Amino acid sequence: MKKILVTGALGQIGSELTENLRSTYGEDNIIASDIRRPEQPAGIFEEIDVTKEKEIYEIAKKYNVDTIIHLAALLSAKAEAFPKVAWEINMGGLVNALEAAKELNLKFFTPSSIGAFGPSTPKDNTPQDTLQRPTTMYGVNKVAGELLCDYYYSRFGVDTRGVRFPGLISHVTAPGGGTTDYAVEVYYEAIRKKTYTSYIAEGTRMDMMYMPDALHAIVQLMEANPDRLKHRNAFNITAMSAAPEHFAEAIQKHIPDFKIDYQVDPVRQGIAESWPDAINASAAKEEWGFEAAYDIDDMTADMLDKVREKIKRNSA
Ligand SMILES: NC(=O)c1ccc[n+]([C@@H]2O[C@H](COP(=O)([O-])OP(=O)(O)OC[C@H]3O[C@@H](n4cnc5c(N)ncnc54)[C@H](O)[C@@H]3O)[C@@H](O)[C@H]2O)c1
């Protein structure tokens, strides 16, 4: 990768990824884009609505990029509230981005999700290649997207690559309406109120990862030797399998009187129960050396520090 266009760059992943890419590949080589404008633009920014057929193509051509990192999407909980809009953004946007990559001969990354699995998928140690019959609009989009990326590789030779992200935990930009958002909120509430009411039930395990590991995985996969890749898209990756009480226990090591209680949201709980408890990431390890650096305790120590500083800064 030398010159990269990022779509959905103002979101939870994109806001940190563009910064990270700018420091590695150079300020002028990263073109951030989103459907909305940033409050404080830093670096090159272009407005792109990914559902408009030619917008990605035109900006990719204008800057002569060699890679598209396609992040624009509607996430799981929002997609259940607006399924038709989700289809238009998640599928329409993806095919427009893939067409631009095909026309301009670009490398291409887009994330799938643990949401691409469904209730009939093996729940524990979920294999890389397994049954995928998701029951949510987001899941339907993600499975179709995985297949579409494989198709553009095998049919047109587009260098498509991707991972299935677990729930991502970060402190820079708030998550955009996913099922695992509780795992971010819990840190803010722990610092503000020493208590958190979880909309996900006790005992509901899902895969999770701290943002620095997610950013590292994107770059590592995109820079991996293609000869080693047996899979290309939708690599299972994970750092931890955790339920709300595990976050509470990790936080109590720093804030001993922190308490968690539960008021379950049936929609998000239903989505969570349709997903795996713990996925197997061995294909990503073998084919491109994926390894997560943060476990739940390392992540919790860092999140509490960063969120505390952020709250202090915002209230100063
Ligand atoms: N965050 C997670 O926990 C997680 C987990 C698994 C997979 N993913 C995947 O990673 C990708 C990015 O996720 P995220 O968490 O950064 O999402 P996000 O919701 O935080 O950000 C998405 C961005 O897309 C933009 N967008 C929406 N519609 C658009 C359009 N029509 N044109 C251009 N931009 C548009 C939004 O303004 C937003 O800035 C998505 O494909 C998502 O499914 C995320």
C-alpha cells in the first residue's frame, strides 16, 4: 500500500485508522472520506456517499490511489432498525467500492464481522469455514459481502482481503450502533458513576478486541505475502471471548466498588445470542501471522486511563 482511500473514515474504526495510516504511509498518501464532514478536518478529506455509483471511483482516480479500505456501513443494531437502508449502504456501497477497485486495479480491504454467523453455526471454537445462516439484516449483508469479495478476486482478479472483526473496544470515537457497544459504555460509566446497567445479559459471551490490535491486523493482512493466503476475505480474528461480568471483574481490579446490573434489551440480546461465543482464529495466525497483543486485563487498564483523561479534558 502506498496511497490509500478510506471510506467511512469518521467512524469508530476509520477515525483511528486514518491517523495510524497517516503516520505510517505519510500525511499526503491517505485520503479520508465519509458521507459527513469532520468537525476539525486533519489531512486530506473528501465527501463520498458510497451508495452513489461513481463517487468512490472518481475520488480514487483523482488521487491515483492504489488501495481502498472500505469501512462505510450501517452496523448490526442500526441495521435491524433500518433493514432496507442497511441493504443499500452495506451492499450497494460495497459493490460500488469493488467496481472502483476493479476498474482502477486497486488493492481492497473491507471488514466482515462475527455477525456473519448465525444460530446454526457452532458456538464454540467456531471454525474459519463453517455454516453461515445469519438471522439479522447485518449478517445477511456480511455473508453476501464476504462472497462478493471472493467473487471479485476469483472472477476479476481484484486483490480483495478482509477479516471478520469481533466487537471492537476503543476510546477515540464512540461506536456506531453495534451489539457489542456495551463493552465501550461500561468503561465510561465505571469512571463517571461506578455502576453500569448492561443491555446484554450476564453470561452472554462474544468475541472482542481492543482497537490497536484491530488496526494492526488491517495493515498486517494488507501487507501480507499473497502467496501465503489460502483464504482472502473474512479471516476469523479475536482477542478475547467475554461476557458483561468479565468486564465488571476486570474493572473491579482498578475500581473495587464498581457494580454492574442488567436491564436486557431483547433486540440486541437476540442478536448477541445468534452469534458465536468464541471463534477460532487459527487460519489468520497460520496464513499471515495474526496475533492480538491485548487481553481483557491489559485492555481494561489502558481503557480506564484513556477514558479518565478524556472525561477530565472534556470537563475542563
Ligand atoms: N466497530 C465494530 O465493533 C465492528 C465489528 C465488526 C465489523 N465492523 C465493521 O467495520 C466497518 C466499520 O465499522 P465502524 O465501527 O467504524 O462503523 P461506524 O458506524 O462507527 O462508522 C461507519 C461510518 O460510515 C459512514 N457512512 C454511513 N453511510 C455512509 C454512506 N452512504 N457513504 C459514506 N459513508 C457512510 C458513517 O458516517 C460513519 O462515519 C463496518 O463494515 C463494520 O460492519 C465493525
